[in-house]
Amino acid sequence: MLPFQTKRLQAVLILVLVFGVSSCKDELPTQGPIVFPSTGVSFGQHVQPLFNQKCYGSGCHGPSEALDLTPPMYASLMSYQPQLVISGQGENSLLVQVLDGRAVPAMPPGGERLTDNQINGIKTWINEGALNN
């Protein structure tokens, strides 16, 4: 290769590298809405990610709050008083009642309400035994 061609090839490679790196983003993609299955709800795959996103991750229910949902949150959720989860009784669990608006204060206060799928998914998780799975 002639010296001129080598320099030209180097310049093209540098431009490709510069434009390629500048188009990369350091941000992680935002997580979309969490959708629950109708059965077989998992705490680790569904409930905890939802609470990470909507309760803890949104700035609420952190270490300085009465209900600390700092991950891992299962023990905090299950030991909180008054009792939030009655295993096998989703409809009667205070957690579901504050999420669907039957109990005060409704959660999230002033924020975007959970979807019906998410509320029903939490109810299903409780009805299925509220396991740490």
C-alpha cells in the first residue's frame, strides 16, 4: 500500500471509531411495565421487580421509611406490622387493599396507580402462598 492510501485508511477508521463510540449511550434501557401471569406468580420474578420499580425505586419505601422495601425486601414485607400479607388470603390482605384503594392511605399516594394486572398479580401471589420464590 502507498503511504497516502495508508493515511487515508487510518483516517477513515478513526472516523468510524469516533462516530461509533459517540452513538453509544451509557444509559440502561428503561424497564417497561411489569406484567404478571394469571398463575404461578413468583416473588423474585414479578413482585420484587414491581416493588423495586414502583415503591422502592421511585424514592418511596426506602431505609428512612416505616416500610423499608430496600432489596432484598421479602422479610421486611412479611414482618411489617400491621400485617400486610395474609398468606392464602389475597382479598383480605392489607397490601392488596392499599393497592386497590379500599384501605387508606391508598398506594401509591399521588403517584401512578398500579395496573389491574399488577394488583391482581400480587393478589394471586398471596393466594398461592406468598412464597419467597
